[in-house]
Amino acid sequence: MKELEDAIKNKGQVLPGNILKVNSFLNHQIDPTLMYEIGKEFVKRFADDNITKVITVESSGIAPAVMTGLVLGVPVIFARKKKPSTLNDAAYSADVYSYTKQKTNRIFIEKKFISPNDNVLIIDDFLANGEATKGMIKIVEAAQAHLVGVGIVIEKSFQPGADWITNHGIHLESLTRIASLNNNEVTFKKD
């Protein structure tokens, strides 16, 4: 997706530890026009899947997930990283390790929001090692819903997450794929 690659080139910043900082348009300050285009692109790529729910993990996946849900006209659910006091025991949960933050969070989705009748699309901002995606997949499986696929805004192709997803037979669509962040420079993977 050219608009996304341009935003990464012009506004992204490579930090030590293979971290790409995109907080000027994706996960702190949000470019709503770009997010809307991202949502339309995901809908195009999963057009034949009869999606009934979009899920993501708070907080950086919410903007692209909401725009995807808006274009589809379906609800968007975000897995919470902390169990709110108002959440009873009727929730699906999974542990997710964050390499960026070096900690494990338990994510939660209330059972009433996802059912075996749902066709679920997972949307997230980044795919590196795949831990957040694996956690959301566990929740979809626990709900006995049908996983139609995973949509990722930025895939770090040099890390194992994408391979894990595709090796498990899951439809993966990444809007941009990064081959490396060596020498503080973003190199995109070409198909």
C-alpha cells in the first residue's frame, strides 16, 4: 500500500532493537484519512469472507480495526489488557507477551461479544513475533468462532510472526512488509 509506505518513509523513525516508531500517524497521533484507506484496503482483501466481527488488542490496533469495521458495517471488539472491575467471569482470555514492553499481559474479551456464529477478522497495527495475534486466535478458538484471517498494517517480515500464521494455514494480509530496519533505514520487502 503506497500511501502507508510513504507515511513510514516520511514520518517513521527506526529505534534500537528493531523498533519502528510510527506514533505520528498510527499509534499516538492518528491520521484518520490514512486509517480510512487502510480500512478500505482490508475490506478489499477479505471481500469474500462474510465477516461479522473485527477484533484487535488495545490500543494501537483500534484505529485500523475501527475503520475496517466502519467500511464493513460490523462491530469492532478490542481485547482489553487489564480486566476491568465491571467485567465478570464471563470472558475469554489469553496471555500475550510484549517484546517492546518486556512484559506479559492477559487480554480479555467478554463472551457475549463473540459467538460460534461469528466470522472474525483479526486486525492489528504490527506483526513481529506474533504474540498478540496468537492471543487473539486463542480467544477466537475458545469462542468456537470462525477465523477468516488476520490483517496487519505493518509486518516485520524478518521476525517469525508471519511465518507462524501462514504455517498454521491462516489467511494473512499485510499492507506493508518490512524486510529490515538495518542501519536505521526501513527496507520494504517486495513480492
